[in-house]
Amino acid sequence: MDDEKLLNDEKKKKESPELHANLFSKIFFCWLAPLFAAAKNNEYDKSKVFPILPDFKNEIVYEKWLNVWGEQVDKAQMKKTTPKTFWMMFNFAKAEWIKMFAVRSIADIFQYIQPLLFTELLTALGAPVIDVEWCLIVSILMFFMAELRSFCLSFLLFRLLKVEIKLKAAVVRHIYEKGTRLSPTSQQKFPVGAIVNLMSVDIERLVHVIPFVHHFWAAPLQLIFATLLLIKTIGISAIPGILIILCYVPFNYYTSVYMKKFHKKKMRSSDQRLKQLEETVSGIETVKTHVWENAFSNRIEESRNNEVRMLKNASCIARAVDAANMALPVIVAVTSFGAFVLFETSDLTPTKAFVSLAIFNKLRQPARIIAQFLNGLMQALVANKRIKEYLLAEERNAGESRYVIDDKTPTLQISTKLSTKPLNLILKRGDFASVVGAVSSGKSTLLNRVLWNDSSEYNIKVNGRIAYVPQKPWLPRGSVKNAIIFGLPWDEKHYIKVVDACELKTDFEQWANGDQTMIVGMSNSLSGGQRARLSLARALYQRAELYLIDDTFASLDRKVGSKVMKNILGSNGILKNSAVMMVSSDVDFGKEAKEILVLSEHKVIATGQYKELSECSQAFKDLLSYTGSERTKNKAADDEKPRSPSKSSTKSAFEDEKVKPDNNRPASWSVYKAYIDSASKVFIFGLFTATAAHFILGALRSFWLSNWSDAAKNKTERALETEEETAIRKANAQNRLFVFAGIGALEVIAIAIAYVFLVLMAERASKVFHKKFVVSLLNASMTVHRKIDVGQVMNRASRDCNIFDNRTPLCLRQMIQNTIQIVCSLAVVAISTPSFLFALGPIAIGYIYIQNKYIPTMKQWSRIERAQWSPVITQATEGMAGVEVIRSAAQEARFSEQFVSEMEDYVRADYLENPMKRWLMLRLDIIGNSITLCSSLLCVWSISNGNLTPGVAGLSISFAMTVTEQLGHLVRMVAEMETSMIAVERIKKYVDLEPEDSQAHENAEKERLLSGDVEWKDYYGSYRKNGTPVLHGITMRIPAGERVVIVGRTGSGKSSTFLSLLGMLEKCGGEIDINGISTSNISVKKLRKHCAVVPQSVRIFDDSVRFNIDPERKHDDIELWKVLERSGLKALISWKDGLDERLCADIMSHGQRQLLGVSRSLLSGGENFQGCLLLDEPFASADSAVMANLEQVIPKWFSRATVFTITHKPPADGTYDRLIEISNGEIVAQHVTSQENAQSE
């Protein structure tokens, strides 16, 4: 028994306490006690979050969603329409919807029993002889009716929000899974930024309509109940007010429909902004290299301004609706009481006045809910259309025969008639085919068709598993070892064989943590060759039947490339039993190929073996012409042996760069100040003042009504009244009505002014804070960017910005509004019944206790919930970025499981908001209802002692009844404000990033033109502050105008040397001088403008040709066409729209991208450029014709510049002045070819 009990206790610890809570604990949510205790002790972290409930498991909810989705899609296809998403949402939890309908009906019955009891209480208090016992019973019944309603609503919202969370988790999973199956056309239509918006913003808007559904049908019923009670209370005089209420329904509807148009445009601008931000952060090295920070910041802000403009238009309409809804009780009261004065012969008694006033106040909630629901519904409709369009987008071919292995069938068969001559390629295991061709000939396209089994132009049959090595290496987060193993079973012997084959052993020895070194973000700190070899190693470890290798060897130096080639494709190579199809820009790699395919204009124009083609094919001879001239290498450079690696000196610069999780400290005043400064103190003060005026005027109007009803009461007690007295009484009533209406009109004006300030405040905050965020992010150093995770940035730019734009200003408004409203209500109750002040003390203590317990817990929960969303976005973007590799390795299930794991962690945190809000709601309702009970009991006691009039009693109780809702709203809004400030705080962390130029000291001397005279003086550099250097004591002087070639094996520090000159490394020691001036004293932007760069990997931005080469628009069309022609890119691409043609990186070849990089350098340098030209292996994928052109253009264009070239192939003709070899971050050899420079050396 003891063992069984122990096992049960252990099982309970691994389950949510909600599952084992008793009835009382479930009703009052006492099972949340561990969370409050953890928050009190400041121990609230991810480990304290309760385990996920069984019915919230993602596999369960996702399968359920797919079932309802599939049913609706099938029905829609039969009817030739689109699926009905809202019907799916109903079918997803049909039983729950029906149950909650009954619960909501019961809650509304309890709500409108309370005004009937209030009528009975005021009637009893106005009687000549007061029945105290009956009054006490009625007061207590009012309390219990309010509490029963509170329990029903708590249960209703708790169950509905469960449905919301399940639905959100299921649809987000569906969005992710769809993203891994999108066709190339769909990928262009739905870039990563748009998908992130769908997962972060659209899904929120779609599911947030769920809690309002029952409110929507209940709100009209509440209006009907209110109408009937008004007619019962003041007769047909209620009809004008009822007509006004009826007019509000179509007004709310049509304004919501109008807002829908702005929401659509706003989301399109938001997609555009997120796409631009994602590609800017991903390509930040390109942006900084060319000093384009301002241009890209302006580009993003242009989209942001369009987004904010649409947001402002929608906000103006929404605030107009809110103002109208706030004015509704005032207008209805004025019209109803006006009709009563004009048409009724009886007087306005306290019972009639204050029961009506209580009903008018209750009209605020259904009117507000209808407006909120319609606004939310329009946003949900926009979100629904966007999500549905995405989920129905075209997908890639599934590739049915991919994993069928038959030893008798060839591994790969390709046939087509779309060639100059018929193609029938058959590869068996052990065969090797090479694909060659000029830039833009379609080499990579052919590999992609094989990978995706695309038979639109080719007849492709694949027998076996495919391992794919993309042209641009993709590496997932995690350790290097895991990146190679890639989810497959561990095989140490095979692993060592793969590492040796890819020449990675030396790199592992250089890294302090070896193959346990962590890859973070986009693996910026790895060299191009290291990334390529890791990508190749991952494919080799898979033991596939077919290998598709896309120009991987272009990133490797010749010595390492030859070794790797021999290791994998030699007679005893690791792929000797596999079929290999390899794209290569170096035709020499195809010497051992069974067949070489020569492509031109996406067609196969020649096939055969190396010797055959070199004799018979002119196209192949042209490709050989440049390669042949390069076969004779500089032996001294190629045969240099690198020094033995040193672990201490070459510790990985990218290890341990893990993003620190958000801490749990409360939002500081600096966060509030940052928001206030962005929103404008003047606008916030205007909002506060106008809101205060509105509620003070409301209190004065109620006091005036009290006085009016008491005067009428006294006059009706007269037995007889003359005609003159009757006329005077009518005139007095009309005068009182005019004053009542005048105060009401001022109320409406005040709230309208408050909302004008709110719109202006929200617009300014959205523009100013986002601009600070983007500018600070783009101007941060590369050291910072190497630590930044793109998923985190996108989370802040999407979800946090959405909170900042929409929730934060509304929370501030409602917090101000509720605070002033509660103060005014309690002041009215205290003035009416001063003895209430004695009860206020204990009530205030209970209120403060609950607030102090709830708000810190909610803030800390919100931090965890926001932090948990970032891994979801990161996992999604990573999985979609590497979809080709993941699919070829049959790892879709593993990455899907990783996404589900992150999603379930998020659901665990997100779920707790629901019960915590219900915990608060129940306790605040008890306090609020206690205030009503105390006010009622005190009024009974005071009237029975003759110290209070019925009119004042009605005023006191009616205001006390409003406090219940106001208290709940206030605490919720304070908590919402605190949690929304977390979004502000998360964005502010990026706003506060230190800019690169903060340490530069400008002076007049540095304004003169800098030449290309560069000197490194014992320079040490690292990829991060206080990190281990990757460059060690670099010392050399390069006179202006020299041609310098830098060689070395991959990962030796060649590119790092370039980065040091561009100020993209952290200096650990030494100096770099340009023209005798230390770079430490030169602005990094000025320093980079002094350098023209062609990087190894050229980033293409989804924009026009013009923007891609001249985003700052400093040059005219003639200059742009000139550099495009000189680089050779103009002749390779046909642009229908000229310079305004949009470029897409996915359809541009590697060679085309490199030529675009050359165009950028030509434009930024200019023909009289005297600075430094940095060429980082820029022509690895260029064909002979392109190379011949560039070898003429670049020396002529940059004739006065100092040229640094990183290359694996030093020019055989010795067209350079200096050859430098780097190994392990140190210069190991220098060879000066110029006699003049040699003598000076």
C-alpha cells in the first residue's frame, strides 16, 4: 500500500494539479496556489509551469483539426466553393459550444433578476413604513444573484478559452506543416515574414473571437431584457431610448465592415514590413558592408508608416464607435427622461430614476461587447481569409517512389525531349555524373527537379533515398556533431570516416569544444568552406543511394577541395557504392564522371565523358578555356603546410553564443518612461484630463438626478395641487431636464476629446518606438548581430509590435478610465452614505491583497509565455528554411516533433492565463458585490433612522452596483498594462543597443580623403567582446595601389582579415591604420565607405534591381546600366521592367548573385576610387566568359585602388604584387612579386 501510494504521489507530481483538485478548488481555482507561491519567492521560471493537460497534447488537437478541415475541404470541392473556417471552429468543439449556450443563458437570467430586486428594494425603502427585514433579505438576495452570475461567467469563459488555446495550437501546427510543403511559386507568395505574421498575429485575431461568440447572441437578449425593464419602470417613455438603442446595432455593424478594409491593408503592409525586416537582419553583413543602414531603415519605415496609417484609420473608426457606446447611456437617459417629463403625468420618483439609471449603466456592457465583437469579427474575417488562402496554396510534388529501393533498378533515370538532343541519363550505384554550364544555364534547377521529382519538363525516376547538399549551406541550431548526425542513429566508426572524408578533423581540433561547438543563428562565424564541408558531411552520414551535390566545392580551396573530392569520389571513396550527381563550376572535377551534362539556357546541349566532350563539344571547350589556364598553380602557395592548430589560440568565436532568456524582474519605470516619451506626455495628459472630466460630469449628473427625484417625491405627497402649482412643477421638471441634458452633452464632448488624444497618442507611439527599434537594430555592431536570433527579432516585430500597437494604448485608456470611474463611484457612495467609509477599509485591504498577489504572478507568467513563443517562431523559420535538406533526409517527422515540443511548451505557459484571470474575476466580484451589499445595508439602516432620503439611497446603491464590474476591469487592466509593458520592454532591449559609432572620435584631420595605404600592427581580433581571438598578431603593411592575394585553407582566417578592415571584429589588441590614421578613431561607416566589397556569399533582397545595387538612390539610370553591363549581368538576364524588375534570390543562380555583388562594388567604388577593394572568392561560380570579362573590367575600374583578393586559385600569370598565406589566424608566409616593393620590404 505504501509503495502504491508513493507511486501515485510521484504520478501526481508529473501531472497538472488541476487534474487532482477537489470541487471547491476547481470552482475557486485554488489549485493555482503553487504558482502564486513561486512568484512570491521570485522562483517563477519555465520549470514551475504545470505539465500540459492530456487533452491539450498537440497530436490530439491537430488530428481533430485535420479531420474537421478535411471534411470542409471535401464539401467545398464538391460545391466548388471555399471551406467555411468558422464552421470548422464550431465543429472543432461542438459539444462545448452547446453546453456554454445553456450556461450563458442562466448567467443572463441572474443578471436581470438583480434590477428587479433593486426595484423592490427602492420601493420598500420609499414606503411610509419600512419593512427592515424584507429590505435586508432583498439586499442579501441581490448579493447572491450577482455571485451566481459571476460563477456562471467564470465557468463559461474558462471552458471557451480552453477551446481557443486548443484551436490556436492546432492551426499554428497546420501553418508550420504547410510551410514545409509549399511549392516554389507559393514560397514567393508567402515569404517567411508573411508566415510569421500568420502564426503570430492572424491566428490570434481568428481565435480571439471565440470568447465573444456567446456574448454576441447574449448582448441582444440583454438589450431586450433591459428594454422590457425600462418599459416596466418608466412606461412608454422608454420607447425613444429603445429606438436609439436599435439604431446603434446597424451603426456598429457598418462601421465594423468599413474597418475591415483598413485591417486588410494594414496586414498587407505588416507582411511587407516583416519580410523586409527578416531579410535585412539575415543579410545584415551585406547592409553594413555597403553602409546601407539608413536606406534599409527608411525602406522598413516606409512600410511601417503605411501600416500605421491604416491602423490609425481603423482606430479612428473604432474610437468613434467607443465614444458612441460610452455616450449611449447618457443619450438614452436624456431621451427617456425627456419623454417622461413631456408625456407622463406622474413624477420621476427615486425608484423610477435610479432603477432606470442602473439599467442605463448596464447598457454599457452589451453595447461595448457588440462593438468589440464586431470589430474583432472584422479582424477575424481578414485573418481567416489570409490563413485560408495560405492553407489552400499549391504544394510541392510528394515524390511517391523516393524511398522504394530495388537493386535491379537504376538509382536515377532522367529523360527529356527538351534538349538539343534526346537525353537518357541512367545512373547506377557507383556512377558519378557532373553537371556543368555557364552562369544561369539551369544547373541548380535540374538538381531541384530531381530532388522534388518534378516531371513537368523531365521524366525522372528515383530508386532509393536522396541526400542533398545545397549550394547555400543550411545548418540547424545545435552542436556541430548533431548537425552532421542529423537525427540518424549514432555510428562512431562511420562518423569518424565522414569527418575525415570532409577534412573536418583539423577544424575540430582548432575549436575548443571540438564537434560539441554550438551553431547559433545563421552560423555567421563559420567560414564559407567550413559551412560547405559540414553540409557535405551531413549528407555523407546519411548513407543514401543518390547524392545531389550543388557546387559545394566552389567554397573550398583547391588543396582541400581536391582532398575531399578524392575522399568521397575516389576509387576507395566513401561514395563508391552510391550514385552521385554533382553541379560544379570547375569542369576538372568531372574528369572521373561517367557522364557530363553540359547545360545552356536550361537545356542539355551536350552529354558525354570528359575526353569526348573536350574534343567534340565547343560549349565544353569554352568552359575549359578558363579552367585550363588555371591548372598551373602557384606551387609555393598551394604546397605550404599549415601550422599545427592550437586549441587555445583558435577557440571557436561562435560557441556559447546562446541568447539569454528574459529575466523575471518587474517592468521598471524606464520602460514606462520609454512608452510615455514615444506616445507624448501632452497626449497622455490630455487623455487623462478629458476622461476625468467625463466621469466627474457623470457623477454631477447623477447627483442632479437624485435631487430632482427627491423634489418630485416631496411634491407628490401633497394631497391637492392647484393648476398654477402643476404648471410650476412641470416647468421645474423641464428646467431640471435641460440641466441634466446639458451635463450629459458635456460628458459626450469630454469622452470624444479623450478619444482624439488616444488616437494621436497611439499613432505617435507606434511610429516613434518602432523607428527607434529598427534604427538601433541596424546600427548595432556585428558582435551583437552574431548573438541575435532572427526568430527573436521577428517575434518582437510581429507579436510584440501588435501588442504595442493595439493592446497597450487601449489598456492605458481603460486603466485611466476605470481608476477615475471607481474613484468617482466610491466618492458618490461615501458622500451619499458617509458610514460606508468604515466598510471601505477592510474592502480596500482585500482588494490590495488580491492585486498584489495577482499582478506579479501575471507579469512573470507573461514573461515566460512571451519567451516561449520565440522558440516556436525560430523552429518554424528554421524548418522552412531548410525544407529541401530536411525532406531529402526524410527528417520531416523529427523536425515536426521538435516544433510540437516547442509548441506544447508554449501551450503550457499560455494556458495559465485563463485560470489566473478566472481566479481574479471570482475574488474581485466578491469584493465588488460586497460593496453593493454594504451600501444596501447602510442605506436600509440610515433610512430606517431617518438620516437618508430614498433618492440619495438609490444614487448610492446604483453607483455601488457599478463598482463590481469596474474593480474587475481595473485590476485586469493594470495586469494587462503590466504584461503589455513586457512587450515594450522586450522591444526596448533592442532600442537600447549600443551603436557601432559610439566609441569613435571624429576630428577634422579624418575628413580628408583616405587612400588605400593599410597597415596591420600586431592585430588581434575576435568575433565577440572578450572572446578568444581568431586573428593573432597580424602584422603587415600594404602600400596604396598594391594587388594583394590572400590564400589559405578554409577556416584559416582569410575572411576574418577582411572583416577586421571593415570594423566587423572586436579588437583584442594592436591597431589597423589607414593612411596613417587608426581605424579606432574613424567612424565605421566612413571606414566601410572607403572599401568596396564583393563577398563570398552575395545577399539578394526581394526588391527591384535598382534597390539591390543602389538602395540610397544616389545614382541615375545611366550609371546603373553601365555597371550592370560592365559586370556582365545585363547580358545574362532579361528584365522586362528594366531596373524596376523585382529580383528573387530563389530563382537567381549563385553566379548571377556574384555578378550582382560585382555590380554593387563597381557602383560604390567608382572609376576614380582610391580606397580598398575587397574580393572574397567572388568568382568561384563564374564561367570562362564572365571571368574573362571581369579580369579586364576590375583592374581598369579600380586602377587606383588597393585590391585584396581571397582566392583558392592564385593567378598563374602572377598579376599581383603580394601573395600572403594565412593559417590559424596568423600570417605564415608572404611573397612579394614587385621588385620595388620587395626592396622596400
